[in-house]
Amino acid sequence: MVSVTYYCPYCGALTSLERDAYMADKCVTKEPLDGWEYASTTDEYEDADGVEFVCIGDAEDDPDAGCGRTFYLSFVKFEGGEPVDHRVPDIDRPRFDFLR
């Protein structure tokens, strides 16, 4: 097991997760990826597609850190031996329909 750190995409607080080194990170996002299933940091997340965090920062170092918002770590997911592309959630997607 290794300790891997991640930044909250909302406030930049640093948090850590104890996990196996073989797990490949895909991205950290404000919204869950479509088609990915997430486990909490207290669940068995090794078989999940990612981990759902609640930003509390690294509570051991600074108990006042973190914004309390939820963000998502997504692991690389494979189907048929190939990595699965993800689709960005529709929330906060840029809109370019200026002529309407």
C-alpha cells in the first residue's frame, strides 16, 4: 500500500488515500464520470471504478482545512483490454449556441 495525495478541484486542499500502487488514476473531477461506479473512502474501493471524496483536507495535519464538497477520483477502466473513454458530464459543460 502507498499513500497517494490528491487536490480538491474546488478549494485546492490536499487529501490522501492509502491504496495499492498498481491502480492507475485517470482523473480527478468535480462531477462523476458517466458509466463509472464510485466507492467511498471507507468502502472497499479496489474493485470500484473510482473513489468519491468529501473534501476535509488532510485532517491529521490541519483540522480546519477543506471545503466539505464532494469530488471524484476515477481510475482507468478497461473493456475488452482497451481503456474506456469517458464522457464529460453535462453539468457545467460549455455551450456554444450563441445564435439561438
